[in-house]
Amino acid sequence: MTGLVRPQTLRGFRDLLPEEMLLRGEVVARITRVYESFGFVPLDTPVLETLPTLLGSGGEEADKQIFVVREAAKPVTAEGEATEFGMRFDLTVPFARIIAQYHPQQIKLPFRRYHIGPVFRADDPQPEQGRFRQFTQFDADIAGTSTVAADAEIVALASAAFEALELTAGSGYVIRVNNRKLVDAFLTGLGIEDGEVTKHVLRVLDKSDKITAEALRAELGEGRFDVSGDRIRGVGLAPELIDRLLAFVAVQQDTRAKTLDELAGLLPEGDPGVAEVREFLAHLEALGVSEASVKLDPGLARGLAYYTGTVYEATLVGAGVGSIGGGGRYDGLVSRFSDDPVAAVGVSIGIDRLLAGLSNLGISYGARRTTADAVVLVMPKVDPAEATRIAAELRAAGIATELYVGESVGKVGKQLAYANAQGFAVAVMAGGKEIEAGTVTIKDLQAGSESRAQIADNSEYRAAKSAGQFTVPRAELVATVTSVLNPQESDAS
């Protein structure tokens, strides 16, 4: 047949099949419960924003990554408005727009919101590291407060979210925190007061975990050539300034407080940034955030231009995917849209990068390919309506149940193979003999799978085929399936 369209996805984009969607749903549900336990409420915005909303908000690098969408049929509306838009590159800029648009009439401050949704960046995709052109962010922000207590609350929130994913502080995940005011004060002490030079330094420092130490030093100096031969412009700092800067960002002690004390010795006495960080660390301690989970790292910069104070970045230890989340304080972003300045702070977890990291670590939370716990098989030489009635009875009892409707109706072996492949916990069967006797056969697929995994010979294989399989009166169908699905509750009763 000619004229067929080749089925494919665009470079940097991907389809999410059921198994990954179910795992994603489990991860999102766990994080959502944590966000809501801290009092955050949900919010959503369009994926398209006006170009003025997006341009300039995240700095020059972010502007280069914006996907621009045009209405080809009509470049201008009847009202004279441009029909050229941008696809959001994060969820923070739309949040700032929301605050300016709906405060104070519909949104009261301080305002806590969480937002999960796709964002788009026209950069170089690296699928093996969970880096795509369309990816999902899960943000939590507090608007309307400049207190560092809010900054600490956000960091504690992120730590709690990772704990909910059964990750261990220090060995499973680490959140690095810093304050842009510390770096700015140190740069000022070096005689660097030009705002553009400071931004350039911060952009280079933001690459510290992505490029070699030699490349980092070169970019702070005269520049370098990348692997393609293109020249990367350097900051132009003198070698002695580079040495002092790299020594500052390398400071690290065994506690956050000791690290800050050493940094304070390298800054002017009474520096306000030091006092702010000290108060922030006190709030972290009061919130019970461990030293293992959160480290003070003076080299952390975060590349987006809108950050004004505290910044933070999270990684999965040994996952090989880089940052899985980050954020900070952005007190000036709302003022792009309103004369009424609103201070804000937040965090963003990259769901795709997080899932890639969890996969690399072999963490799946028992993910399956189905949302149902039980499957009802259709037996040979039996009215299919009997299986339908069983499925309806289980569903009415609140048990998620799939009725087998495939082409292998009546072929029990193939239906069981399907049930095992999908990951159902229980299979229910009622053949002619069971119907005549008023019984049903229930197969605990999880128990059977465990038995087959320990098979040594043919006799054990034959025994394993019937492991976890038993026949009960039809009246006990729901109670028996429930006990198989929830053995602890059954034992307790």
C-alpha cells in the first residue's frame, strides 16, 4: 500500500508507553502528597505564552531555547495583536505572570502553589540522561514573602519529596544550596562590579559539574574551543583572580555552619549575605533537615538570570543524569509584569530526569503494565457472560478488574501468559465444572511467579504450575480475592 505516513517522533520528543506512565504516576502521586502536606495548592497555565512574557525573563541562553509558534493563516488578529507566541520553557515565568494578573483580587499573599506540566526547550537532547526538548517539571513556589523561612521551607519540601521516593539522604540524594549574594559579594571584592561580567561568571560556574576543571578555568579566562571547533568566549579574568574565585567556590567543611564560617572569613566583615545564609541554615535545622541531605556549596550558581538570593540543586547519587531539580529565590521576576513587586521562591523537580535516574538505579516501586489488580479469564465451552458477571462483581466490590476480551478467549494458557506479562496479581477462572459446583478458581499470580523462580527440575515445575491456585465457593469470591491482594489485612483479622 502506497502513501503510508511513516510513524515517528520528532528528535528530542518521545512517546510514553503505559509501563512508564504508570511508574510516572506513582512518582508524581508521592510528590503530590508531600506538596499538599506542606499546604500547596494546584494550578495550571497554557503551554503557550506571549513572546514578551518569555523573552528576557530567563536570560540570553533561555531566549535562544524558546520554541516560537506562528499562526500561518493570519499573522495579526482583527484587533491588531500579533499571532506569534512562545512555548513555555519553565513553569516559573508563567507563575510570575499569574501573580501579576490575579493578585490581589483572586490570589491572596502569601500564596503557595504546585504545578506539574510539560515545558519546551530547543536545545540539544540527550535521551540517555533524561534530557529532551519536551519534558515535565513539577514545581512548588511561595509568592508574597521575602523571609528566608520560606526558602528553608522549600528546601525542606524538596528533601521530603525525595524521602517519599524512598531515597536516602546523602547516599541516595543530595541537595546543594547557596546564595547568589555570597558569590556577588566575593566578585565585588575581586573588583568585578560589571553586571554583565558577573552574569557571565555565574553562567560559567553553572557548568562546573558538566565540564572539566581545565575547561572551567579556560572559560573564566580567555575562552576555549569546544569539541566541534567553535570558540567559546571567555570571561577574561586574570589568572590570579581565577585562582581566588576557584578557591572560594571549592570551600567545603563537614557541616553547613562550618562551611559558612570559612566563607565569611573570605568576605567583608558584616556582609549581609552571610547573615541571611546563617538565618536560612538555622531554619533548616529547625525543620529537621539533615546535614546529609543538604550541603552548602559556594560553587552552585544556577544559570537562569532571574535568581536573586538562595539557590539550590538536587542530584541522585550515582544515577549519572546530573541535576534532577533545583530552584531559588526570584524577587524581581513578577516586577516584569507589575509595578507591585512580589517576592517569590520555589523549586522545580524534573520528572523525566528523575525517572531516568531512578531507572539507572534500578528503582521501580513494583511498577506494572496495568492499573487492574485482577483479571477474569474466559474459559472454553463456557458462556462468556459468566466471566463478565464475575468481573462486574469484583468491580462492584472496589477491586480493579480487567475482563479478558482478546483473541485467545477459551485458550487458558495464552490468557495466563498475558496475565503474567501484564503483572496482574490475581487471575479468576470459572470453567464448566466450577460453574456446576458453584465455585471459582483463583490463581495468586505473584505466588506462582515466586515459585517458578526457584524451579530446579521438572517435578518442581509441575508443582509450581499450581502454586497459589485454589478453588472456593462462588459466594467467597470477593473475600478471597481481597485476602490475596491484602494478605496483611487478612492475617490481622
